[in-house]
Amino acid sequence: MKDDKMKILCKWCNVPTHCHIVSEEIAEHQGAYGIDDVKMAKIKIHRHFKGGNYCKGTDRIITVPKNKISEDKIYYH
Ligand SMILES: [Zn+2]
């Protein structure tokens, strides 16, 4: 996976934005059959604009389930 290809749907401006994975961690998730370990990725959203100013999502680090990450796009809601 090439970092420079990764994009995330910024939840502050709703525009696909370049990002990269900062780190990964395991989180416990309460599933239907008990507690599952879920791989999470911390993702830094790159600087981008909303209107004439930087978007609030600029340089934010968010955590998303790793299985939501595909080759070239990440969707986050
Ligand atoms: Zn944004």
C-alpha cells in the first residue's frame, strides 16, 4: 500500500483527502459472540483547505478499523 495514494473521507468537509497511517493498535470490540480483537489504525489527515481556510480536519489524527482501509481509499463515517 502506497501512503501517498491513501485517502480518507474527511468528516469535517466531506472531501476525500490524502492521509497516512501513523500507528496501529489492537482494540477490543464487543461483538455478537463475545469480545473480538479489532485492528485499528491511527490515521493523520493531511493539510487541506475548506473554502479559504484550512479545514478543521487538517493534521487531525483519527482512529479507524483497519478493515475499512482498502488499497487506495479509506471511508470513514
Ligand atoms: Zn476536511
